[in-house]
Amino acid sequence: MATTSSVSAGLDVPTLVSQLMSIERQPIDKLNTRVASYEAKISSFGTISGLVSDFQTALQDLNKNLQGFSATPSDTSVFSASATSTAAAGTYSLNITTLAQAHKLAAAGQASDTSAIATGASTVTFTVGTTSTDVTIAAGATLQDIRTAINAANMGVTATIVNDSSGLPYRLALSSDNTGTSNAISNITIKTGGDAAINDLLAYNPTENAPAPAVPMIQTVAAQNADFTVNGIQIINSSNTVTDAIQGVTLTLNKNTTATLTITRDTNAISTAVSGFVDAYNALASQLKSRSAYGSATAQAGALAGDGTLRLMQNQLHGILNTAASGGILTSLAEIGITSQAGGTLKLDSSKLSSAMSNNFSDVANLFSSATGFATRLDSWATSVLSPGEGLIATRTENFNTAIKSYNDQISKLEIRMKAMQKQYTTTYSNLNMLLSSMSGTSDYLTQQFSKGAA
């Protein structure tokens, strides 16, 4: 009876096929595990690549700052200053007599800025410095329209409307966009046939500057150049921003008085850059070590455990740091306070670095920036490692990608095979179920016949 019950129940085909397929898919599962492992390795190399790039940026920032100077005014309210690598250390005395000014004009007041000023159209010629520009004023133009037309010409003059709260409050004001006498508004004329009201509003002749309404447009602020001395040498400049008075120095003049400018090496910025170099190196060295480490009872293996490329990168870095620079008195990083620690990282003694820069700056710069300097050689190393075509990281990543492609191709072929196999198992065991069902029917029939015979 137990056999008859089992036969009657039939087979659970979906469960049976699923169990069989889980066994058949084991090779695919192993390949997927390898793909995931290689993808993790590629991700790790991506992290390493980013750290090498950060390290290279820190190296380049250090080299840049080694060439830099700081510019310090004795009174920042008098002028501000900045210096580039072409500056020379020293102290400079500045005596500012006049500041540069933009030329400003104003027209006679109008009762409204939205009422038509003239009935006819006019062509107005503005001469700014030595350049003349024609501006068309349309018939029926308001003061606002005239302002808009002037500004649209982009001729180095800005027009605004000022309300002075008088009986005729709305006044058109013009200002040169740039300071200095060379940018003055030298003339405003209305061409023949223009509207008389426009002429009465805008005409300007610098030789006629009586108060309005004697002349249409009057000067309110004269164009003026900056006039100052540097160490007693007179300098005239059209702008208050001066780039060519002291080599490598930009001055911005603010007040008429005397002050001094001190140009020195920017040791604070250099110290910050050296610290950034040490931090970036340590971040890279720590990751190279942890990601290539083998597992232990207390630590998990790195994603790139035992990877030869990481070992090579570590050896190359150590080789550069252990090879002396040449061309100066200083030859090792330890001489300026950068020493190696257990674990492969670096430590910076800021006071020793500061002392080295104070006593022998040129040799400190040589230690980093010369042809055999540490920053120069490490920067070249980073460029080589990060090279898109032949660099260590690109080459290793390409190897992983090639392996992943090969595994994925195998997986694709096996998946096709799995579909066919699953179909075959389903058909086979479904047919077996039908056979079992038929056998169950036959068994039931025979049992009934035997029962009748026995009766």
C-alpha cells in the first residue's frame, strides 16, 4: 500500500529540476565568484589610481609654492599686493599721490524719465579716448530709452538715471567703464539733422564746462591717472591695479599716502604644501600596504593580496625616497625633517623644516624641485604609473578586464547549456510523472480485479 501511495502522489517536478540545476550551475557560480573577485580588484586599483593622482597634485602644489613669494603691505588700507614666482625679495617704499578715476558726466535734469524728449530721430557720436561710436536715438525716445541705447552700444560708457530730488530730478549720468585719462569721454556730438532736444541733452565739449543749463552735459568727475612712486621712481598708470611697476607683483592702490611693501618667500604656504605632500604620500602608502596584505588570524586579506603590481609600486617609491638628491648641500628628506616610520609612512618635523628654510632656502628648493629632486622624481613616477596606455595601473586593470571577458563568455555559453538542460530535465521528469500516473491507474485496476475474484 505504501508503494501504491507513493506512485499515486507522483513527482514534484519543479523542485526536483531546481535541485538538479543547482548542482549543474556550480561551474557558473564559481566563474561568477571569479568575476566578482576581479571586479573588486579593479575597484581597488581605481582607489589606488585616485590616491596616486592626489599624491601627484600635492607634489605639483609643492613645486609651485616653492617658487612663490608673499607680498605684505605695511598698511593694507593704502594698497594690497600679490606676488608671483618672478618677483624678487626686498622692501619697497610707495608714495601714492593720486588715484586713477573714471570720467563722469551728467545731463540737465528732466521732469520725467518716461516722457518723450524729442520728436525726431538722432544719431549721436560718442568719442571715448580715441574711438568714436555712433548711437541712434529713436524718435519719441524717453530718458530711459536713451540710457538703454547708450548701454547697448558697448562703447566703454555706462549710462544711468539719477534722481536728485530737485524740481527737475531725473538726470542722465555717464561714466567711463575704465579709469584714466586715455579712457575719458572726449566729445559727444549730434550729427546734422538730429533733434535739437537731444542736442540740448547730450552734447558735450570738454572746453565748455559751465554749469547747466549753459551747456547740455557737464563733467562731474575728471578722468585721472594713478600717480605714485616706487622707491622714489615716479609711475603713471591709467588704472589703480598696476601689474608692471614691480616685476612679478600686482598692486591695487586704495589711498593717497605712503606705505611700504615687503616681498619674502612664502614659507607658510611652503610648509602647508610640504605637509600636504607627506599626508598624500602616507594615504597612498597605507593603501598599498593594506590592499596587498595577506590575511591572518586577526586581519582579513586585502583585495589585492600578494599582487605583484602593488609590490612593484611600493618598491619604486622606496627606491626614490632612498636615493639622494644632488646639486645642493641637502641630499635627503631627513635633513629637513621628513623621516620614515614603521609601516612605511612618513613623519614631518615642522620646526626642522622651518629652520632649514630660514637657513638655506635655495637648497631646500633644490632638494624638491631640481632635476634629481624628490618632488621631481616622484612626479615623474606618478605620471608613469597613471599613464593611460602603458602605466602599471592601466596594464593591470586591462589584464583583469580581459580575464572578466573570458569568464563572462564562458558563463554565456554555459547559460545556454543550462536552459537546454533544464528543459530536458523538465520534459524527462514530466514524462516520468505521466508514466507513474499510468502505472498507478493500472495498479488500481488490478487491485480492483483481484478484489472481485477474491469475493
